[in-house]
Amino acid sequence: MRSTMKYLKPYSLQIGMVVILTLAGIMLELLLPTLMANVVDVGIMNGDMPYIVKTGGWMVISAIAAVLLTVAVSFFASKVALGFGRDVRRSLFVHVENFSLQTFDKIGTASLITRTTNDVKQVQDVLNMMLRMMTRAPLMLVGGIILAVSRDPGLSLIFLGALPILALLIFLISRKAIPLFGALQKKTDRLNLLVRENLTGIRVVRAFNRVGYEKDRFNIANEDFRDTGIKVNKMMALLFPVMIIVMNFTNIAIVWFGAVRIDQGLMQVGNLMAFLQYAMMILFSLIMLSMGFIMIPRAQASVKRINEVLMMEQIIKDPEKTENAVDKYGFVEFQNVTFRYEGAEKPVLTNISFQAKPGETTAVIGSTGAGKSTLVKLIPRFYDVESGAVLIDGVDVRTMSQKALRNKIGYVPQKASLFSGTIAENIQYGKQTAGEDEILKALETAQAIDFVSEKEDGLQSNIDQGGANLSGGQKQRLAIARALVRKPEIYIFDDSFSALDYKTDARLRSALKQETGNSTIIIVAQRVNTVIHADQIIVLNEGTIAGVGTHRELLSENRIYQEIVSSQATEEEGA
């Protein structure tokens, strides 16, 4: 809780204003029953019309001032709550952006979305309510009790029966509600996960006629969420009728015993009217407090989930003292690198050693699951090695700042990721200052210029979320252009040509050779045709290097590479 509440510090002045204005408003509201009692007991009883008009005027002024103060309190409370929500969301987003892929996978995308949106909204709403009601309720409760006791101490003993009942009710409901609110947020995670999976995989769902199955999955999760929500709402629904009953019986008792005291000459009518109003203020304060005690557990569950993310330490972070690579211009070296994913029994990569030199193309090939993609993800430091070292220009990547390291790299992922916006904006993601000529040049090299120029708006054509309005090959070529426009020292193509036909693949590799110049090129590929002209081919087998050499060398000496070539040749013949 403390780590989240620190975001309230910038709003200390506004919170102070809320407390001061609330106190002033309550004092005016507490004054009204006293003024009314004076109108009845002094003005009406004595027939003093000027006194009635004068006191009535003060009542009108006090009521208007109290309303204006309440509006001001609502304004400042909303400003604080919305500002707090904005700051926490921003911190969550920035914190998650710096997560390593390993940390990111721990929580999951759906849960992170829920925590950044729904959970922050829950805390924001409760904070708004607390500033408006929870500061008001205790002040009004204390003020009401003091003034009620000052009016008639004997009649105030009635509260000794009502208050314990209400307190016990609030305690019992809060104790049952806290675990249910936590469960409700987890079920929200589950709903988000199912919706996200269904929307992103809609083509697969329809292709395999699994719409009915997905509906059933969603209905189960949806009904589970509904049932938990009903349990919570039943408790809250029970609270208010019971409180209203207690309030009404309290009123009956006050009127009954108050009438007896008036008959005995121990109390005046105006005093009884004022006492009734103070009693209502006290009981309404308790209702507001009970509302807070019901909502706070839900906020606590959300705060706990937010803190889980904020308190997660960055596994991959910059060292206190960074080193800068200055020589060799993109020289990549793996020295006895071993890596395993968290919780895995055996390493994905074991004792990997090789060099990728500037001006040369290094290809990585192997069967599915051999560790090819994992290997290239170690270069931009998406993961840290378990042992050994990855060096760029002679400097361990763990001693470089992540920004400086990644500025050296143009990375094209295995699954091309595009963002909603225009084609030009997606290419400029690689280099924000890239002009139209640079973008066109990158598109031409990536063999994407033809389909882009055919679009009506050209570079300003819109791309749907995830590139849904493009084919797989078009997405890959735009992702390649995004890396090319950056003109980095090191290009990493993680199986980035898989959706291209052989003709386009060949043209692209030829254009890349001319465009990349002295840069280091590392290509992960499944097809032998993609790597056949590489200066060096690394053959991976079950996380170890099974061979290094040119295509001819490996074809004559390496059994695993021969099997890969043979299997692909057989596939092509069969096709």
C-alpha cells in the first residue's frame, strides 16, 4: 500500500484543501439544526418575527455556503483521484516496458492489461470516494455526537444501542468481502485473457470451426465472474436495508423518549427537532463509513496487484558504470555461452562460441527447437546469459547501457509486429527522423515498394492493429524496411524471410548485400536457400553447435547439415 500511496505526495496541497473545505462545510451543516432549534424555541414560541427572519436568513446563507464548499471539495477530490490514476498508470506502463521478456512472461499480457486499467480504476474511484466521504464522515460523526450530547445527554444514550449493531455489521461484511474482491479481479484477468485470445486468433477459431467451443469457454468464465459478483453485491445489498432499519428504530426511540421528556418539561420541541437532525447526521456518517469499509477491501486487492508489478525488480538493468564499444564496428562474439529459461531443467543453449564479423553474413540454421531464436535474442539483451559472455566490439553487452546497445542493432523478429498507424509511421519506428527519401529507399531494398506504391495513399496508407490488413509477406517486408532505415551496425533477421517466395527472397538478399555494406548481418532461417550464400553458417542441434562453415564445407563434412539439405530437397521435389 505504501509504495502506491507515494503517488499522492504531489497532491498534498489539494488533499489539504479537501480536508479544510470539508471541515468548513460540516461546521456550517452542523450549525443549521441549532439555528432551526432557535427559530422554534425562541422565535416561534415568543412570536418574534424579526428574530425568525434574521435566523432564517443565516440558515439560507449557511446552506448555500455549505453547497458551494461541497462542490469545491468534489472538484479537488476528483482532481487528486484522476491525477493519481494517471501517475500510477504511467508508472506501471514505464515499469513494464523495462521488463525483461522473462519477467514479462511471469505475469502475462492479459493480467498486465487488467492491472494497468481495471485495477488502477478501482483504486482511483475508491480514492475519490474516500476524499469526498471518508474525510467527511468521521468529522460529521464526531461533531454530531458532541452537539447531540450537548443538547440532551440522557437522550444520547440511545446511540449506545444503535452504534454497536452497525459496527458489528460492517465488520462481518468486510471480513467476508475482502477475499471475494481479490477473486473478482483474478476472474477479470481470466475474462481479458479469453477475449484477447479469441480476438487475436479469430482466423484460427473460424478456420477450425471452434466458435462454439470458444463461446462455451467464455460463458464458463463469464458466469464464474457473475456468480462471484453476485455474492459481493448480495452482501452490499444486505447492508443498506439493515442500516435503514436501525436508523428508523433509532428515530422512533428518539421521538418516543423525546416526547416523554418534553411532556416532563425537560426538553423543548426545537431541541428535539435539532437532536433528530444530529441523529440523522450521525447515522448517515456511519453509512458513509460502511460504504468506505466495503469499497476499501476491493481497492486493497487492486493495490496489492498493482504493487506486485511495481515491486518486481528489473532482472535486466544497466550497470552503475557503463562501457562504450568504440572499435571493430559491429563485431559480435559469443564466448562459451550457456542459457536456460527460468524453471527449465536443462539449458536451451550450451557452450556456444562463434564470431560474426562486420561486412559478413552469419547464418544460423537448425531444426525446430534447436535454440536459434533464443541465441539471437541474447545479442540485444532480451535475456541475460547464465554463463559465458556475449560481446559487441569487445565489450560484454551486460556492461553497456541498454539504449546504447540497442542503438547498434536493427532487429526483425520472427513474428513481424506492426502498429496501428500509417506505413510511414511504422517505418519511422526504426528511425524517428527518417525522411521520405530514406523510407522509400528502405522499402525498395526490402522489396516492399511495389505493393506500397499500389496503395491509394502510398506511405500514408493506414495499417490496422498488428498489420491485420496485410499479408504475412507484406508484414515481414515492412518489418525489414523498419530495421533498414535505422542503418545500424548489426542486423538481426530472426527467420524474417519465411513468408516470402523464393524469387522475392533471392532479390531481397541480393539488395541487402549492397545496402548493408560493412554492417554485421546475422540471419536465422529454416530454408537452406536463404543461407546458402552466407559467409559462415552455424548449425545448431539441441542447443549446441554441430558445425560452422560455408555451405560447401558443411555439405561435404557435416552430417546434420546434409540431413537438413536433403530433407528440404526432398520436400521441393515432392512439391
